[in-house]
Amino acid sequence: MIKLLKKLHFFYFIFWILFFFFLFWPVYYWGSRKPSRYLLLNRFRTIHSFLGTALCGVYFSFEFEKPLGDQTYIYCANHTSNLDIVLFCLLAKGRFHFMGKEELTKNPVLGLFFSTIDVAVARESKISAFRAFKKAGENLDNGMSLIIFPEGKIDDLYPPKLHEFKNGPFRLAIEHDIPIVPVSINVWHLMWDDGSRYGTKPGIGKVYVHEPISTVILATESADVLKDEVFNKINSKLK
């Protein structure tokens, strides 16, 4: 019975996400045509995320180690659920963008964003990774915060476990003097992966936002040390 209810909740969740996507599609399309409109586009992504989850009884509790300022950040988080994208639309402010796998360009909802405002990268291609991080670096220099999941994917393990990080975001942070914000996300009990396998359920997902880590005095050679520091911080708040 519980499995059936979770499956029904999954379809209910998908309905509202798609409903607001098509409702906002004219704004999304118009807003994605020029970088000058990205701020408006992100505001609608925030509204979309709030309404889509609230109507399904899914809420997020954000705990901040230190209040975040109005500046450009690189947010690094563990990745276990599609809800991770939704909650960052609520957490990040102003002009922000995601970096994610190339397959998301074919997603019926996310495809529009990963073909415009967000940055897609092919996991196994060094050329694609170079171009993606170059584009992300340009966006950072233009004041757009970056949201990235340094594990590179949602792993097949259930319950999930934090896996080794890739170096890219940490080198990027050092090269562009951008502070990194580690974020520990505990929402997999509400939705794991895309929710299709185990279904979804209402509830409160807890999100711990660590104090930003400055990269101004770090050299590129310190990327591994920074990576380990962020990994340990994120892992310390996972349940």
C-alpha cells in the first residue's frame, strides 16, 4: 500500500512540475534568449520550484552556518535526487546557473535551460569538459553564481553514499577567486534519483549550508586540498 501511495505521489509531483513549466514556458523561452533576461528567468524558476513542491507537500528546511552575502558563489553539493535542482532554485539568489550532464539537454523540462542559461558537459569528453568550464568561468566573471554537483552523477547506491569529487569546480574557484559554498543535502528519503523507481512522498528535506570558503589566497595546486575540505564538510552533515 505504501509503495502504491508513493508511486501515486510521484505522478502527482510530475503533474505539477509539468503544469507550471508549460504555464511559464513563454517567459522561460523569452527569458532564455538573452543573458540580460536571465535574472527574470531565475525568478520564475524560483516560483516554479516553490509552487511545484508546496502543492505536493514537499518543503525544505535551510540551516545556514553563516548568512550568505549578495555576491557570486560556486555552490558544491552532494547529489542524490532531482529535488537537488529544485531546492537550489530556492536557495540561490539573483543570477545563477547550473552545470550538469549533457543528457539533460534532452530532458522535457530541463532541456530548455541546459541549452541556454545552464552549462551541459559530456562526462567522458575532455574537450566538452574544457568548453563547459570555460563557459562557466565566463559566467562567473559576469556575476553569475554556479551550482555544481562535484560527484558528477547520482550513483546507483540506495541508500546513497557520498562519492569522490572531481577537480573541475575547485580549480575553477581558485582561478576566478570565487568562494565555494559547501551544501549538505538530505532529501533522498523524499525522492531518490528521479523518483521513478521508489516513488516520492511529502515531507521536509533538510539542507545545511556551510560557511563559504574563500579561495583568494589559494594557488591552483591547492585544488586537491580544497576538494578534500569541501568533501569532509558536506559529508559531516549527511544522514
